[in-house]
Amino acid sequence: MFKPSRLHHSACHDHCHTSIPDTFGVLCWNVYKNNRKNSRFQNFLRTEVERRVVDLILFQEASFCDDHHFELPHFSYDAAANLEFRGEFYGVLTASRTESSHAKAYLSEGRESMFGPHKSLLLSDYSFDDGSALLILNVHAINFRENQRYSKELERFLNLLKEHKGPMILAGDFNSWNKKRMEKLQKIAEKLSLTAVSFEKTGKVKSFMGKTLDFVFYRELELVEAVVMDEHKLSDHNPLFVRFKRKLSETL
């Protein structure tokens, strides 16, 4: 039911950059399908992207349409749909001032329930000036299933990422709302040598039953800034803003 007729969506403005800067800002946010239908959302996003100098935007529960340009000028996007309803697609979306050099959309192997939808994830990479790649996996993890299914889905993340040598970001809504899920997520992060971004306003990051749901993991990058943006009232999740600096000494 509601299975998308098209999984991978993308669009690029003519003036997109060809490489990502060595210092870049990332905005990660479960937007609760508000990114296209709420005018207040557009104003908030536009203001914050310019004020904080955001280069990459990772949405979960985003709304998008075939080949329509992203809401902001100078941004391209790739998206992975898990739902389609009345001509609108929903899923994870990664937008950037730089066009991706490669992107692939996936559906979770399991469904949310017997008749529920799959979840989607998007793997994309972006080139630095010297041609080396930043790999990003934008995730909205499966929710209403048993721990065993959750564990299998996270093992898939490991299989998708383990061959990459270099800087990497794994981010999104992981639905890690119990101890076993959290332990599995931490194990996957350790196997990939990933570090979780630590936010000062930890209580403002979306959680359920005392467990954090939203994470930004990274490796071979220097963390410059991390902010939870809680003054918006546009979603039940707060956007996470992170600024990274490429560790040039490790890539030469």
C-alpha cells in the first residue's frame, strides 16, 4: 500500500558547485512532511541556511515530487521515496550546494508492519577539490518492528559503508528507542570507526522512552560546531546543525 512508483528522485540547478568545501555545515532534520506545504518552514529554512552557511541538508520524512527543484536556489538534491500519495513522494532527502557525484536509494528489507510501508535510506557521495569523496548515508530507520528486524536493518548500513575509505557521515532518525536498539547502533558505529556528535542541549534532541532517536555520526572530520535548533515549532523533531572541517593531514 502506497508503495512508490519511483524510488530515486533527483534534481540539480545549473549553478550547483562541483566540489564540497573543506569546512562545511550540515543540517539534519526529521521534518514531519512540512518542508513543501508550510510557508513558515520555507522562511525558517532559508534564513537558517544563509545565517549558518549550510552546505548539506539531510531531511527525513521529507516531501518531494519528480524532478522538481529543491526549495532553495543553488541546491541540488537526491531523495529516496518510501511512500507515494496523490502525486507526492515522501522519504529521506539529501540536498547540497554541490551536486552528488554518485547517489543510490534503498528501501528497508522489512516493512513497518505486515501491511505497512518500508523505510528508505539514501547513500550519496560528494567530491572535495582533490577528487576524494565524502560519503553520506541519510537514514530513517525502521520503527514498529521487533529488535531482531531492527538489528538486521542496521547490519545493512554496515555492509553499505564498510568499503569506503575516507570521510563519512551517518545521520538521521534511527528510532533507537530501547536499550537493545541503542546497543546495536553503537556497535555499528564502532565497527565503522564513527563518533557521535555530542550536543550541549542533549535534552532538546528528539528522544522516546529516555533514548535519543536523532544522531549525526562522523569520521575523519574535525567537529567545529554542534547546535540543536529548538526555536521553530515546525516539527516534533528539532533540527541538528553541525559544522565539520576536513582533516587534510589524513587525506594527503
